[in-house]
Amino acid sequence: MRFQPAVIRALAIAAGLFLLVWQPNAAWIERAYANGAYPVWEHVAVALDAIAPWSLGDVAVLAGVVLVAWRLRRRDWLGALAILGCYAAWFQVSWGWNYDRAPIEARVRYDATRVNSAAIERLRAHAIAEMNRLAPLAHARERFDLTTLADAWRPVVRAGGDAWTPSVTGPKPTLADPFMAATGTSGYINPLTLNVHLASDLLWFERPFSLAHEWSHDAAYAREDEANYLAILACTRSRDPVLQYSGWLELFLYLPALPHYARSTFVPLVWSDFDALRARNASRVNARLARLSWHTYNAYLKSKRIPNGVENYDEVTRLYLGIPRDADGLPQPLAP
């Protein structure tokens, strides 16, 4: 039986729509996808990324834009929709189904009573003390080793529910870098090819946390609070002062804000890093474009059944306090 081109295009459109709206069972996702087929694809994709001298994700996106534009130029509306349908299916099967994974609280111990205002203030005081202690040590180096970060990060994602060991590589430059700088986006993974990208204007103390955050997405943790949580644990459990400083600083920034801090709260090096963040954002971020970008991403996250949208980033405080850790700084597993 030979299918006509119109039928093939209709099937591509239907497949894309179906995969976008279908919500698989979380147990199936955990067993057959996040800890089943996805790890095989992740290892292949990361291996290909390590070989290619450029971002394969950029190539995939550019190819899609060119194909859609070509079809629209020929007024082939069905063909353009078919290409979009193929990309939608590619997105879901390649990475998007990780949004349907059950939250990390379903795989590790979690105690909501540990999350309260007194615990938050104790955590704030501890984070400030660690930042002040680590700042001179971290500033003396300002560099970190990818292997050291990966060694601290892999046990964390496995303790969070991965029954496999993710592959990782360093970030690659991307054509989206000007957009990232203008919107204050620190990094992203391309869900089509699992390439990891970091903004070129990240400050040295932001890079370890941001890279571990994107690696966590690559390791099948799609939710932003979980990627933040795993990145903070990876950095703070390391013995490298640069990684530790990055983790504690980022955790501090995600705590509920206070209106004012006395100058004596932080050592001068920490204040200088806050000043560097403000200066970078003032010179690079386009406020109007940033608002549009975050409003768009907020709608996207809500469409992926994350009801609080971009506020999901801030939920890391709840996870950090609510999930007890063992002596190695890893999330404690559920009781048998």
C-alpha cells in the first residue's frame, strides 16, 4: 500500500499533536522512559555531541527553520505543519516526556514539616556563613575542573532516582548566546540533541552551579526546582571551594528575599560579587525582552503541568529543607 504525500503529512501532524497532549502514566515514565529508553538515547546523544565541533542542537533548529520557511514560501501549509509535527514528536520522545516524571519527593524521603520560617532563617544564616568563609578561597582560584564537578554531581542524580549514570560534556557555544545575554538566561539544554549551553557572560562563580543545573536536566530531571536542588547539592557537597561557593551563593539567592542586609553581613569579596552581578545585568539584559521571554517560559512550564510556572525555580528552598540528607550529603532514600 502506497501512501500519498498528503496522507503522510497528515499523519506527521497528528503524531505531533498527539504526543504533545498525551500524558503518559508517571510509573511508566519512570520505568520505561526515564530509567529505560531515555538513558540509551542520552548516552548516544552526548557521545555525538562530544565528537561534533559545533552544537548539533543549533544545526537541528536551523534545519527546521529553513525547511518550514521553504514550505511556506511555496505556500505548502500542510507541509510546513508536517515538519512542525515531526519536530514536536522529536521533542517529546527525545526529552519532553521527562516533564511527566513524578516529582523527586516520590523517590526520596520528604518531610514537609521541616519547611518553616525558622528553618529558612537558619538556612539563611548558614549560607551567609559559608559564603563568607569560602569567598577568599574561591576568589584565589576562580576556576573549576569539569571532572571534579561531575564526580560530585553523579551520585546526587542517582540518589534522586536515576538507576543509570548520565554522560556529560562541557558546554558548547550556541547561536542563541546573544538572546541569552539579553534575557538574563544562564543556560539551557537543547531538548532535540541534549546539547548543554551556558551564556558566555556568566561570571566565574555562576558557572559551576549553572552547568550542574543543565546537566541535571540532561539526566531526566525536567523540573526547574529539581535541577536547582541537584545542582546545589552537587556543588555544596564537593570539597572544591569554587564549587562550594557557587552552590551556597546560588542557594542564598533563591531564599525568600529580605529588604536589607547590613554591610557587615558579608565580607567585601561577597559584596563585590553581588556588585558584579548587578553590573552585568544592567549592561547586558534588555528588560523588555527579558519580561517577554520569562512570560513565554512561564506559559510553557504551565502547559507542561507545572502550575506555578517560573516560580518553580524558587521551590528549591522547599526541597533543600524538606529532603533529609545522609552523611555524604545525598538525599535519603524512601524507607523500605
